[in-house]
Amino acid sequence: WAGNADLQFCPAANAYLNALQRFNPHLVLGHNPGALPVLNQWTNMTGGPVLFDAEDHHSGECPTGSREQRRMAEFEQRHLSEIQWMTAASPLIGSAYLERFPHLHVATVNNAFDTRLQPGFNALPHAPLKLIWFSQVVGPDRGIQQVLRHLSTLKKLRMDITLVGSCDADTKGAIEACVTSNLHRIHWMPPCSEPDLMRVIAEHHIGLAIEPGFSPNNLIARSNKLYTYPLCGCWTLASRTVGQNQFYDEYPELGETMDLTDGASWTKRLTELSSSLETLTEQRNKVWTLAKEELNWETESQKLLTLVDEMLAS
């Protein structure tokens, strides 16, 4: 499909449009950039309402000034100029799109999970201190190695670190090479279902949300870790990106932000947390309760339903 950007992003665009004509929906939602040509063509053909769900600021996922960024920005410009409604996965993602497309009606719908997935609160034994990180892929640019190197000064502190995600042999070897104490154990776990992941996270004291800020989008995004850890009763240690700073300014009771490059601060804070696990248990219980009452999909879904009502009434 050389020369046709729409088909490069969505080779099945025509098949989707044909399926929409057969189904004749009241509303069409598209979840990634490849859906934009379909949304745009459908609303131009029928006048039917369409909604784009921006999980990321997609042109901000590419290196600044790169050919890929220019290409994505041009693609967004062509289609989002014609689309009226959007949900964004963080307030700053919504702001980034509104700055470029002020005509959009944008609602923030955060990456929260259903309370039916919430495990019971787990007080946990006092040792070892248990940390967890998860994603689909365990990679070299995720902040994991930096944190493990900081732990090297805590050789006498018993710690278990669980890493959930697919990982190739080279990356696994590089990560394990960062561990310098026999008291620090890494547990590897492949990707799993959401219920299983929640149960595993609930067996840990601390969740790591260590985004390194490797792209403009990574700096402003709110990963689902920020909502998953509280639902499971984990205290969160998060890196200081703009998006995560904003979140913990709003919810300081859920955790704290740390400079990913400041090893002394990580050493000091982990020492404090490990020596006051009773206090940490109380904090984790408050986190679990707040997630049950507010930071969940039942709450976030109301924002989506309100926006859909507005769309269908317009």
C-alpha cells in the first residue's frame, strides 16, 4: 500500500467499513490510530457519531523530530480534524490533543479495573520486603535495571522482586546481572490473565511504576499500574514523570514519586519502608479501600457513559 497512508495504518479499512454498513451501529468507537480512517470515512458517509479512544498521545510515542513522528502527526491531522469526540487515558494526553485540535470534545477515562477483580486485602508477613513490576514485555528501557542497581547498596535487606511479562534470554541475563546480593531474589512470571495478575500483585508490599520518560508520550501517560496496584493493596513507588507527578499530587495517599536516577533516595526510602512494615500495612489497607471506593472502572465508566449520552443527544 505504498503511497496510501490510510491503508498502511489500517490495511483492512474497507473490510471494516463494509462490516459497519451491514451492522449499522448507533455509535462507533476506535481504539488506535489504525481506526482513524475508518471513523473518519464512516462519519462522512453516514453522519453517524464516532469516538476515538486515545490510550496514548500517538505522535508523541515517536522520537522528537523523527520521520515517524512527522508521519504520525500528519496522519492525525488529516483525520482528527474531522472527528469531534475523544476519550483520553490521562488528563495530559487529552490536553496534548486539545492543544492541536481545540474543536475536540475530550473526556479523560483512566486505566482503572473492575472491582470484581479486586482480591481481598493481604496483610503479608514482615519479611522479605516484596516488590513487583508488570507489563506485557520486560525490556531494557523500562527502568528495572536502574532500580536493581540502586538495591545493590542494601545487600543485607531481604527482598523479593517479581517481574511479570515476556522476556528474551539476553534481557533476562542483563537484568539478573544487576543483582549483587544473595538476599535479593528475582522471580520471573509470564503474562497472565487479569484475575491471576491481581492475585499475584496482592502478595506484594510495593508496586513499581518506573516509567523512564523515554518519549514525550511516556512523560505524560498514566499507565494502568497506577490503578492496578491500589486495587490490589500495594503501596506504589513511581518515577517522576510529568504524568505520574500529577497523579500523586492528586492522590498522595497512594504512594510517592522517586527520582529514578537518585540511588541514595531509593536506598533511604526502601530502608525506611522495610523497617516500618506495620505502618506500611496500614497505608496499604487505606490504598486498597480507596481503590474499592473510587479508583476503579465502575467510577471511570460513568465518564464514558456521560460522554456517550452527550454524543447521542447532539
